[in-house]
Amino acid sequence: VRFAICEAGYRHIDEAQIYMNQEEVGSAIHRAMDECGVRRDELWVTSKIWMTDYHPEDIPAAVQRILRELGLDYVDQVLLHWPVAYGRPPPGCPPECPERFAGTDDPMRPRGRDGLLVNDDFPLADTWQALEQQRAAGKVRSIGVSNFNAEEIRSLVAGRAGAVLPAVNQVEAHVFWNQAALRSSMAEMGIAVVAYSPLGNPAVYASQRTEAESMS
């Protein structure tokens, strides 16, 4: 991260709770600011809330954890990582899990005894409204979503006066999957599309890439 900022000129740092490295990335951001004179307002730091923290009451603590781990007073953008809420296992699970989470070996991916992921049951519109409040409090400069389709985004703000539309929708997009229909829908809604894996995922698209290179 220090090299990316100081040597390669990167200014957008994309993080997430599930990456489990926010403290290290935050340390590198501060090192870059100290060593190469980059100001905080020259960087755009994004992070994402994981689905076990989607309950509206958990959103303030999730944002505060992002700030604490990155060592920042604010983040430029926070996204909801995926359009589904997971149940949150109680402390101590695993290994001591109630029946609902009996198959859990990773508290970030809670599972029942059948091995299926355990979803929670509340409207994501409530989660989104709680994130709007964090924006209003100045903890977050901008809010958005990741991996949502157009209808899922509309459901976040439907029927609520003054609701804030997501600023961005971060999705996988590249030459092998250009997301044309989604990009068109986002343009109509005034939502920017941010691409991840913009060069393609080699584990998935290696054969197409080899074929394209052989034809060039």
C-alpha cells in the first residue's frame, strides 16, 4: 500500500471488513502520508460492512471499527458488501454454537447444521437508513453498495422521503463481463459503477483470455 501510494500514484484505497487487514492497510496509509507528503484529503479510502453486521443497531459499531482499524477520523466511502444479511453467531461460536449456528466454523460465514449459510430476516432498507445516519454524523463522506442489482437498490429507498441513493455500486466488471445492462440501469438512476477485478479473474476467465490473446 505504501508503494502503491508513494511510488505508483494510487489514490483510491479499497478495503473491507472481510479482508481482515484493515489495521495493516491503515498503518501503510499513515506511513505513506508521513514519508511521501501525501495529504489525507488526496486519498479516497473505501471500506465495506460485512453481512453479519447488517442489523441496523450494529451499523454504528461496524463503522466505528472501520475507523479504529484504519486509524482514520473518517472514511470517504462505506459500502454494503452484498445484498443479503447473515445471522450473527453469539460470542464463543465457534466452537460453542447454538443449534441455529451448529455448522459454523467461521463466525463471518455462519452456517446451520446442514452446512447452509444462515441468513437474517429484516429489511435491508433499515440497514441502509442506519448507514445514512452515519453519513449525516460525518463519520462517512459517501455511502454506496456492492454487488447489488437495480431492484435491490430501489428497495433500499422505496417509499421514504429524503432517502439517500447509493453514490456507487461496486461490481465485477471487465472485458469478459461488461455489465452493460447494469451499467445502463445505474446511469438512469444516477449511480456510478465502480469495477472490481477490472482485468478479469484469471481463475474464471483464463481460457477466454488465452483465446483472445491468440486471436490478436
